[in-house]
Amino acid sequence: QVRPEIERIAPYVPGESLEAFSQRTGIPIDRLIKLNSNENPYGPIPPVLAALGRYVSYNNYPDTDSTALRRALAEFTGLAERYIVLSHGSNELINLLWHVFLSVGDNIICCPPTFTLYTTVTTLCGAYVIEVPRTESYDLDVEAILSALTPETKLIVLCSPNNPTGNLVAQEDIRRLLETGRIVVVDEAYVEFSQQPRGVAHLVPEYPNLVVLRSFSKWAGLAGLRIGYGLFPEWIASYLRRAQCPFEVNVAGHIAAIETLAHLDCVWERVQLLIQERERLFQVLAAQPYLAPVPSQGNFIMARVCDEEITVEDIRASVESYGILLRYFQHPYLQNVLRVTVGLPEHTDLLARALAEVRPGRA
Ligand code: PMP
């Protein structure tokens, strides 16, 4: 018999894979454009691919201490190695951190609409989510968070830039929440695309209760290799290392992350291209009379459907006929909303054509 909380889990549903989409629509994979999972269309930079090909010791386990990568990350983040914990994607750090802090009956505070994995893992721990919705402008409602705290609240979870709304959390809001003494988790999976690409990492040595989660999936184009890291106060980092399984980060992930950090100019150039393309994509979305896009600091843009005659399903029908995968939301916090990952310029062009053909009742 499984634990009762497992029965309550609503599994995290990722963006549809190319394989599944191709099977469902009959469109061959090589004609598809995947803009549904905030992946980086440029992929890893060439030195990463070259280093992966050169490496000959894939038969050996990785360095459990990840010495070389933590050293490179210390230089990149400006924080000493003792603050850094690596993982098999930042998803896995969420899983680990939650299990280290949440006992049955505890709770976390989450501010929807946001990344839903926080809720899935909370349920897995036998804990609960207290939802404190964002304001109309998708900012945090700090007063409401403060009054929602209970003695069992172990984590306050913030996503900055927030997936899917795209806005940053204000630093003064983070500081106010840190004053509560609860552990504040700031998920910065997309921060490199924002106006504050260094995020709030510099505050970690100042606060014993601030955690920052980062990923190589988005800015560095390494989503398939699964490599993430976090910046933690030393006491939390040491508990995480105790609880972590050995060899969590595979050798390919180590190599790719180290090479990425050794060629930052090349990576930032691509990030800049995506930021420029984001602004063009925003114009394309805003040009559709039925869409209201929200300005974004991530590598994606959320847009609300603002014409009562058109549904996300009508948009989906047109967009999918062009072989384009987007994310469509239809739940209480996000009614008739879509999210588009920033792709290559030609992806934006094709999307513009598909959006121009959207008609009511097409679905
Ligand atoms: N946090 C947020 C907000 C995300 O959107 C994602 C990926 N969708 C992740 C974390 C997980 O990233 P990773 O690939 O490093 O596990």
C-alpha cells in the first residue's frame, strides 16, 4: 500500500514532447518548432559539444565533490564554494530541499500563478501548500504572505523571474520576507535573461535563511543534460549534502557546465540574441487584437486571450497546424492564457503567420 499522500499527488505535467506531438498530429519531428518548455534553441555552445566528444572516462563515476565545477561556479557567482550545492537539474534540488525541511503536516507558501512543481513535491512530503495569489500585476502580495504564515510554515517559495508571468520579484519584498526568519527560496532558473542577471545571490552570505536555485537548462542550453545548482547558507548546504544521493550530477553535466563557464562571452552573446528576440516576439503577440502579452524578463512570454469570442483552443488549432508547440493554460489562476518560449527569428516569423490565421470557433 502506498503512502496516502501519494494518492493526493497531481503529477507535474511538462510541455508535450516532440515525439508525443508528432504522433498525435502526424507532423514529422523535423518539421516541428518547440516553444512550449522554455528551452534554448541555440543549444550548448560549440566548445561544450567538443569537450563532451573528447572525454574518455565515461566508465568512471563522477567526482562526488564536483571540485572543478564548484570552483568555476564560485568565480561565476562571486560566492565561496561552501555555499554551492549541485544537482541533477534544479528540479532535483527542489525535491531535496523540500524533503530536508518538510515533515508531514508542515506547509509552504507559494504565490500562484507560478511553477507547479513546488506543489507536487510538497504533496509528496505529506505537507501542504498555502497559496497566496499574486496581485493583478502579478506582483507578490507581501502583506497577505505575512498574515498567511503559520507555525508550520517551513518555506516561502518565490520564483524570479516568475514562470509563467515573467516578472522579477522586487528585492525589497525578498528582504521583508527574509526578516520573518522563515527559509525563503528564490528560484532563479531564468534570471540570466533578466535586467538583474546576477539576481539575489549576493544576499546569501548576509542571511542564514536565503536559498537561491539556479539552472544551466535555460541560459546555457543544457536542459537535456540536467544540471542545476543552488546557493545556500552553509548550514543548509551541509544538510543537503548529507541527504543527497552520491553521484547525483553525471559526468556529461559536469563537463558541459565547466565548458560553459569557461566561454561565457559566447553564451552571453546568445542570451543577448534571445533577449532581442523576446522584444520582437512581444511585438508580434501584441499585434494580434485578441492577445494581451505581459512584459517578460525570462526566455518566454505569457499572453492572455482578451477577445471573448476566441479561446486558447482556437489559437491552438491554428498554431498546431503549423507544427508549433506552445503551452496553453486553462485553470483557475490562468484562464485562457498561453505561454510562448522565445525561439529563433524564423520561429517568431512562422508563429506570426499562424496567429494571423486564428479565427473564433476553429477548434
Ligand atoms: N524552476 C522553474 C521556475 C522552471 O521553470 C524550471 C524548468 N521548467 C525549473 C526550475 C527546472 O529546471 P531544471 O531543468 O534545472 O530542472
